Amino acid sequence: MGRRMTLRGIIPQGSLAWTNPIRLQLNNGDFTRNYKVVEWAIFPNMSRKSGNIGAYTDATSNNDLVNVSLALEKSGLTAGEFRFNDSRQIAWFIGHSVATVDNQMSHLDPNHIIVQDLWLGAYGVDTQDGSTETTKVDLNYHIVIEEVTSSMNQAVLQLIKEQSQD
């Protein structure tokens, strides 16, 4: 097991994945020393001031769902889509409604190597008409990465996989 690091912060309300993603800079210039996400979690900013205690969405909007994805390329954060066939996307999260923090689901693809940077993007979905919208609440993220050693060939192959989706 390699060295572990934690990345954490807030995805601010008003986010739209493909227009204002968060870049998590990991590129160290060494293609043989890379990273892998081993844990990830998204949860709402439980702000008593806003009345948003434990909600992924704002009760005053039609924004019923919040989707968050983690990608190896900025271009992997697509307009309103989770695509498991896109090797640039490595983790997905969906939180539903204003009910409770327990109303969520996430998945992490264990087969990836991070050679450059990570991109984190979120957006809201109006389930009445299917439209994508900006997020209405702040979302916390907690990502644990582990350092991995890979060969130059493995790193180059990962870079090719990321680019092949464009």
C-alpha cells in the first residue's frame, strides 16, 4: 500500500459540471509515480443558516437530484450524463431530493490510474422536465487517494485511454 492523501473541500452552489468544474491538481511530472482514488464521499453542507440541514437540493426549487462525477479529464464531465463507458469518468454520485442524507448512491471504478489531474463536477436535475441546472446547495467532497507506482508503459496507456473518448 502506498502513501495516502486526503483531498477535501466544497463544491459551491451554482455549479454546473462542464462549465465550472473543480480541478484537483495531482500531476507531479513523474509518469511512474501516480495515484488511485480509494475512497470518495459527497455530502451536503449542513448549514443551519440556510435551512438546508442534510439536503442535497433546495426545497424551493424543482432541482430534485444532484449528480457529481469525478473525471480524469475536464472533457470527461459531460453535459448531464454519467457514462460508464467513458474511461475518463471514474466515480459517480447521485443524491435525491431534500429528504435526508441517506437518500444517495455512489460508485467508484477501482480500475484506474491518475497520471495527471482530477476534475470534479456537479449539476442539478429537474426530474419534472429532465433539464440540467446549476446546483442549489453547497456540497462537501472527501476524496482519499493512494500513491501507486506504475511503469512508463502503463502511464502512457492510461493517457491514451483518456484521450480516446474525444
